[in-house]
Amino acid sequence: MPKNCNFIEKLREVGLRPTKQRIKICEVLYNREKTFHFTINDLVKMISEKMNEKISLATVYNTVHAFEKKGYLKEISIDSHKSYFDTNTSSHHHFFDEDTHELIDCDESDIDKINIKKNITGKKINSVEVLVRVASDNQTQK
Amino acid sequence: MPKNCNFIEKLREVGLRPTKQRIKICEVLYNREKTFHFTINDLVKMISEKMNEKISLATVYNTVHAFEKKGYLKEISIDSHKSYFDTNTSSHHHFFDEDTHELIDCDESDIDKINIKKNITGKKINSVEVLVRVASDNQTQK
DNA sequence: CAATAGTTTAGAATTATTATAATGTAGATT
DNA sequence: AATCTACATTATAATAATTCTAAACTATTG
Ligand SMILES: [Mn+2]
Ligand SMILES: [Mn+2]
Ligand SMILES: [Zn+2]
Ligand SMILES: [Zn+2]
């Protein structure tokens, strides 16, 4: 965790111009110990809270999608009503807390290898991901 | 597959009034051999193609969500840009064809039992579902 | 220091979904 | 069968998320 990660270089490497807005977004997203999950709304709030300047919503959308295309971010679909993004771009599974609507990572090593007996002819498997929906234990004794 | 399924009774059983709109939606959804996946848009098209009368979009939304709440339909999240529904309400897995954006069922029996080693304290598992993303085999030799 | 290609921005446009409120209807009551 | 009432449908308006637009700005190149 270098104090001042060189996001300029990182951005250049993938052909994105290191503008101050993109560097700011990089800082919010990647200048931390652990990966995390966020919605566009979360990100906009984080930026406006942690920084003094405001960034246009369009720029946030554009940059997030540019990062997604470059493989810097991963989009997670759990709730069709919200778009979640993940700074952990590796293939992994999730718990989704239906009480808090929180996403929690689950490493591939936390789940035994998944064996799929069926296959689709002419198609190749790109990813296999598990979504485990969880909820509070005490409200289940109906 | 009775020719004229008694949707009126079915609707009454769960406390929904059997209006002609709901019966029409039932026919489109359940008067077939196999379960299937659809978006609201698909459903509206199906109704207007198969039937002569038009049903208000609001009614389609309301009815689909009423059915979902009653457990007659299940919502599937794969693509945050689209809401898919499933007339197969049992717990099952899916293949998602990234070329055609088509959802294909995968029975629980087609995948070996999934063993989750991690658990979230205080939380109970509600469901474990797998999403297998597939794509054409020949475009993968980049 | 231009010139240029790429970027940001505010605001408009689009799309999906939900809310509203007036009208209609199924089923019960007389 | 006429009337009543709660629930439904409908057209339309409102909202929310996302994308588009086109003008202003800026990082890089020469
Ligand atoms: Mn997207
Ligand atoms: Mn829904
Ligand atoms: Zn994750
Ligand atoms: Zn299905």
C-alpha cells in the first residue's frame, strides 16, 4: 500500500489519459487495503465526501465503464434494480445479505470445485460463479 | 397439459381476482409444455401477438410482480440492464449465453452438490445458485 | 507554444419502472 | 337482476437510472 500509488502510470499503461478526475476516481477505488463493492451512487458519494471538488456524474459513469472494459472493475448482477461493481476483478463467488443488501466476497477456495455435468454444444464456459443468498437467522422460524 | 387450464381456480386459490387480463397473462405464461424465461418486454409482445386485445403495461408489471410475490414467478438477475423472469420457480441454476443473451436452465441435479466452507455468522442460507456464462467456442482462440 | 485528439461537463434525451387517480368490473348482498 | 363495494385496469404523469450531445477544456505531441 504505497502512500501515493502511481495511478498516472497505471492509467497510461492501458491507454487512458491520466486526467485529474480519473486519478481521483482511482484513489477512491484502489487506494485501500481491501477490494470492495459499490454502486455508482456510492462512488459519487465517496468522491464528494472525500474530495472537495465535484465530478460530473457522466464522467463517473464513463470512467467506471472504461475501467470495466479494461478489466479494472467487474460488474456484479444480483439485484436487477441496482448495478453493483467490484474492485475484485478475479473470478469469485458472493454472499448477498438480503437484509442489508450487502455483497460479501467468497473466494473460489471457500467452495469445493463445481462440477457441471451438462454442457451446451458449441459453447465454451467463460465463468462459473455462485451466489449464496443469506438472511438473518432468527426471522426464519415462521 | 389440459387444453383449457383452470386459471380461474388457480388465481382464486391465492386470493387474486380472476380478471380477463390476468387469465390472459396466465395463458401466455403457463399454458405450455415447458417453463421459460422472459423479460417484461417479451411478455408484452407475446400478449399482443397471440391475443387481439391490448393489456396496459402497468397491468403487466403489476400482475408479474403479484405473481412473483405469490411464488408463481421467479426473478433472475444476470444482466443488470434487464430484468428476467422465470416460470420455473424451483431452485435451479442457469447457463447464460453471452452471444445471444439467452438463459438456459440447469437442474440442480446437473451440478454436484455445492459445499460452502465459509459461513456468515448469524445468517442462514436461503439459496445457492450457480450462473455459468458461456459463449461461442470458435471466437475464443484470440 | 500551437495543434490535435481525447476528456469533462451541464443539461437534455432515453428507457425502464412506479405512482396516480379516474373508470371499470368481479363477486357479494339485497 | 339491480346494487354495492372492494379490488383492478387504464392512460397518463412522475421518477430514477443511464446514456447522449455538443460545447468547453486539457493532456500530449511536435
Ligand atoms: Mn454496464
Ligand atoms: Mn422486481
Ligand atoms: Zn466481489
Ligand atoms: Zn430458469
